[in-house]
Amino acid sequence: MTEVWYPELADAIEAHAAALGVTFRTAKHHIEHEDWLLSALGRPAQHAHYRAAGIVAQAAVLAHGLCTNHGFVDGNKRTAWLLTLGFLEMNGYRLRRPHTTGHPVEVTRDWLVGLTTRAVTAEQFENWLRRHLTRIEPRV
């Protein structure tokens, strides 16, 4: 059994810095609710432990938590997306380009907005992710 990589606060700050094109130090100052951010980061492990959730389900609850908890002043959806992609890649999955009629960036944005507004559930997002993932060698 492969060990699962779970992102920590520093990983979230790094993803936020990348998403906004700022330094780590600046991104650190963008944290508005650290406890809410930590709560979102803890969701994947909690789902694995209490619900025997697989990696894709864990990625979906990570994205959902980061989008809905608003741990940063701005850029929560962008941060959620980068951290979710990193979580998936570190744990053996890569997103293929979605086969949709819309532009991939717009499609992804719509899913993340849906998570943020709670129009999309973590389970629906998980199903969408599953359709667009390919298995790779885990980085852990």
C-alpha cells in the first residue's frame, strides 16, 4: 500500500502564491481564516479514515473545503484547483484535458464556482474528476 501525501499549510500557501503570482511571504499574509484553511486541509485524511474514501474522493473534498471555507482573502478557487491537482499528482493521478464543448479553463472555473456556491457537491465534482483522470506513478 502506498503512503498518501496530504498537503499541509505550507503547501496551501505555496499553491496560493503560484495561483496569484506572488511570493510565499506575500501569500502567507493573504490568509484570512487559518483555522478554516486547516479544516479544509484536514478533510481528505478524515474522509479516508472515517469513510474509507479513495484518492479521488479525497481530492474532491479537498477542493470543496478550500472553495467553501475561504481561508484566503482572495484566490480561493485558484488555490483549490492548484492544490487539488498537486494532491492528485502526488498520489498517482493526472488530469487529462476534459473532452467538453467549452474551453477547459472555463469548464474548470464553472466546476469550482459550483463548489463555492454549493450548487455542486463534492460527490458530483468527484465524478467529474474521475472521468478526466489518468493513473500515473505516485510521487510519494
